[in-house]
Amino acid sequence: MSKLFIIPSPIGNLADMTYRAVKVLETVELVLAEDTRTSGVLLKHYGITRPVTPYHQHNEHKVLQHLVQQLQAGKQMALLTDAGTPGVSDPGFLLVRECIRAGVPVECLPGATAFVPALVNSGIPMNRFAFEGFLPPKKGRHTLLTRLAEEDRTMVFYESPHRLVKTLEDFITYFGADRPCCVSRELTKMFEENKRGSLQEVRDYFAEKGVKGEIVMIVEGKNA
């Protein structure tokens, strides 16, 4: 029976792969991988030998209909991104939506997502939060940050290491220097770090120290 499985992959520590995810990957006929080299390391680690084909933001529109046709014909596939749950700031949404439209069953397994541990260990209220992912680098940035300055829920952002300090400076401009935040980097890895404090304190810390690794930013909402 045809089905598309959405498979979360470890965000750093390969031991965070679930037993169920491994079993599914051992049985599907094709693995769709955001980066075949990254997914190849994961599959080799668990002794999984399945056909792998690229599926990423540069080819997803081109291959979409072909993949759906194969699924409709009875094929079972699994979608893997480089780290975390596909579709969360990674390719996946288009394929899931098209499968639903075409009547192809879709099943998303639970598993690793970077923002959940970052949010939980931030010490910032998590009963209500807004996931914003990556901010636009230029167009629309001012408009979005102006709106978010009035957001009363905790806010969750992804950022690249070379833009972190600049983004913290933008947050200081729009949210105020004293707004509490937590920057988590290299989650689940050997050098995991969670830096908590005001936006100004955290900005100064990383401006002096430098930044490496994958970044999740948690910022307290207004009047929290």
C-alpha cells in the first residue's frame, strides 16, 4: 500500500534516532533526502541500505508530480531532511500537500525538532509561543520585526551563526535591550550551549566569543 512517511532525523546526536524510524527506513522502497551525503551517513550508521534520491528546495517543484505518481502507483517512500522534522524550515510542505490532494496516505513520525528542547530549557514561558523560523534577511524584515515587537507570546527563531549578532542587534532595536532571551547552539552535540540573559547581555557575549553551530533563539514576549 502506498504511503509517504515523514521521518525526523537527529539534529546532532545520531543516537536520537527512534527505533520506529529505523524500522520504517528499512522497509520503504525509496528514501527522499535533502542531502544524500548527510542522509547517507545516518543510513550507514544504522546499517540501512535503501535507494536514495535527492529532494530539496532546488528540485522539489520539478520532481513533485513524478514522486506523487509513483506513490499513487503503490510505492512507499520516506522523506528525510538534514536534521530535524521535514517541513519545519526544511523541504516537505509541498510534497505533503500534494499527496493529501492526490489521496496518498501521509504519516509523520514523532522525533527530533531543534526548537522544542531549546524552548523547554530556555527558562522562558512556553505555555504560548510563536514559531517564526528564519527571519527574512532584507525584504519584509522591518515590517515583521515591528509587528513582533507587540507579540506577547514567547517567540522562536532559527538563525545562522554568521548572522546571529546582527539579528540580536535588530532585536535590541525593536524589542528593547532588556528583553529576556536564550540562544541555544549545537543542541544534542558535545559542545551544546544555552546562553540565557537579556538581549544585550547575550549579544555582547557572542560578539566577543564568536559563534559556531546551528542556532535556535528564544525571545520572551512583550509584557510576559
